[in-house]
Amino acid sequence: MSSVERVYSYSAVLMGSPILLKLFEDNQQAAQAVFHLIKQQEDMLTVNRAHSQLMAVNHAAGLHPVVVSRPVFELISKAKTVSLMQDSCFNFTIGPLVKRWKIGFHGDSVPSPAEIQSLLPLTRPEQVMLDPQACSVYLTQADMEIDLGAIAKGYIADRVRDLLQQMGIHQALINLGGNVLTLGTPRYGDQSAWGVGLKKPFAAPDALIGIIEVAGKSVVTSGIYERYFEQEGKIYHHILDPETGYPLDNELLSVTVISDDSVDGDIYTTLLYGMGVKKALHYLTTVPHIEAIFVTRTGQVILSSQRQFRFTLQDSDYQLA
């Protein structure tokens, strides 16, 4: 913990990422409650350990339905709904492909076309049967796996926000490693917004393209530079195309979504990345509660609008389009 200008920072490593909580009071009880909540949620939602509610569902694939808690069921329901949207790049049944690629988990080999074709039939979200009354989930094919990794951090960040508000804390920042959620405005100096850095792709961890200023908003960034490997001059990143089974290949390096809820940030970074800039900008005119920042391979930074944030460019390698 450190105190600078009356800001108290608490950190822990959870979900495989450094977690940072900033408060304007020395409240170790609140910090402990936050980290306990994150650990509790991770234990329910992870696919990276043998036992969790999600893994119980996966282990029963092709055998029988599994009853899960209501919050887990509702998150799975949301993930299925988004996965079934027309032309959706979001797919919560993509687990078998993620496991084969192992991108970010010491994976450094490209699957053969035959391997990809054998796994694609296991990644069909319509094959997940949900029973709202029983609160059960059934994967109809053996070897299917659901993976909430693309949505879990946002969901957990929103639960942290709710907990802090219940504790009477209305000015704070929580960073779950890629998911930043702010409550209220900073309480120091004349600042009316929190500053969140937009990372420079394929650069040092602290290298920034610019600063995003928000108050009471979520900022979620997803980029091809986060988890990838390179082979024969080609980069293979972790954002997979559910139709082909291979990493998506378009003009984007990263997408940042500004929204009220962090779970929406998780969902829309994936959806918008899959659309590409032109289609995404048109789509965003239909969802006014979502705003986005696109970073392209040609060094452009494209803002959908600036209703809910301000952006300041800091790197001369990039230009505002």
C-alpha cells in the first residue's frame, strides 16, 4: 500500500493478473473484501483449474445437465445470447480451439487444417441447452467446452463496483488487468476525471499512445499484442474467428470500449474487433451507450465519438483520424 495525494493503492495477483484498487481512504477492510470477492468469483468461473462450476459443466459435456448458481447461469445465458448474434465474433463455446492453440500459454504451433476442422463442430453455441427453472446447463456434445474468459473479468469488475457502493464508497478505481472501472471522480487537485492509459501495441508495458479521461465509466481494451506468438514472420494472436478457427486478420491492433458496465466492455471489444473499423463505426450509431477507440495497423487512432470520455494523444507515431 502507498499513499500519494491521499490516494491509497492496494494490489494483489488474482486471475493471473495484477489487480489494483485505488481508494481515497486507508480502508484495508474494503480492500480485503474486494480481493476476497474476486477470488470467490474466479473460483466459480475459471476453466484454468480442475474444480469450478464452469468445469463441472464442461466435464459433463455429452452426459447430463449440471445445476449452477443463479449468477453463473445468468452470465452463461448472456454469453450465449451474444454468441448467437448475427455475424458475432464472440463465442463462449470456443474452448476446444483455445485449448489447441494455447496462445499466451506456451503455445507456439499452428494447428493443421484437419485439426481445426475437427474442432469447429464442438464450438457451436446453439448446442448449449439452458434450463432457467432448474438453473442447469447442458453441453449436448462430448468434448464441448464453454469458456467465459472473454466476459468474466468485466462481470467481476461490475460486482466489485457494486460491493464498493454497498460499503458507501463512491470514488474509486479498480484495474483487473485490461478492465478498468472507475467510480465517481478523483478527489484530489482540480481533476474531474480519471486518467486511463491507452497502451502502445508491441511496445514497453508503460508505453502509451494517449490518455483516456473518464468519470464513473468502464474502460476495456483488447488487442492482438496481448497474447500472441510469431512464426515465419506472421503473428498469431488470441482473438479467434469462430467461423474459421484461426486468428482474425483485419486492420486493427486494438479496440477500447467505454461503457457504464465492464461486462459490456468485454462483449463489445470482441464484437467490434470482429467487425472491423468501418462496420463497427456504423454499428455504434445504433448503441449510444457504447463508445470505442480503434487503433489500426497504419498508426491511426479512430474515436467513435467523445460523449463519455476525452482522449489526449501523446505518441507521435500515431495520428487521430
